[in-house]
Amino acid sequence: MSEVPVRLSVNGRAHEVDVEPRMLLVHLLRDRLGLTGTHVGCDTTSCGACTVHLDGEAVKSCTVLAVQADGCEVTTIEGLAEGDALHPMQEAFWEDHGLQCGFCTPGMIMRAVDLLAHNPNPTEEEIRKGLEGNLCRCTGYHNIVRAVQDAARHPHAGQIPHPGLSPDAEDAGRELAKEGLGA
């Protein structure tokens, strides 16, 4: 199968990559671009561990072909932090212990940011409904819900950083991902 060129911006950095037409976005991000904060869980859209933002909307990257992201802006968990400063949602997950094993955390955070972008002051019920496509096998969701509630108090919790991250900022994001806020 011949490869096709895909041009996209990931965390504010332009990339042009030749991919097989059947390659999934999650594999492009992890295997070709080295952004391993986005996890492969189920490959069936059931768990949400692979959630990223595609043109500002949360999507499960295991169901998006890389060629479908051609010309798009992708934000991964590595792109949320700005330098050493955590995104308000990452900070809330850290402070409220909204993670245990950390496997679901990147997707959960990306989905929660999208939730607050559409509903900046959700009720507990709206948070639980908004996160229902992302599964956590460890926490029982109580601290995750509390983290989203706490993050909602921050005026920028529903926003993703502006495109154009420096390489240093992306490297810092990779380090934060390794520490459990995206790993």
C-alpha cells in the first residue's frame, strides 16, 4: 500500500508525514511523532484513553485515520502545559488526586477540558455525563469529578494553549506526561 502525505499541526508544531492510508491518528502520534502521552487502550472507542483535541474538539484518536487529520490542528496531553506551568485541568487532577494508575488520565483530562469549553460551569451530573465515554478502572470517579469541579473555577480551564509551542514547552509537556499527568 502506498503512503500519502499528511500535513498537520500537533501542539503548535507543523508536521508533514507520509502515512499508510489506514494508519490511525493515535499511531501517528505515538509511533511516528513520539507523543506517547496519548494511550492506546481498546481500539474500539470504548475507553477514551486516546482522546485528543482535533481542531479544538475532543475525539478518540483510535477511530480517526491519520489522513482525516490532514490540515488540522491536533492537541495532545503534551500540548496542554505551557512550559513548566500545568494546565488548570492538569493542576486540578494533581491536587485532587484524580488519578491512580494514570492510564486513563491523559484522555480523561483532554475530555474534561473539552467539557469545560462547552459548559464552563457544569453540575456534578453534567460532569459525570460528559465524561461517560472515558473509562477509569481505578478511581471510582469521585476525585475525577472533584478535579473537574475545581478546574471549572479557573477561567482558562476550558481552553487549550495557543498554537506555536516552543520545542522546550513540548519537551516539558513530555516530562509532565511521564510524571503521571499524561503518561
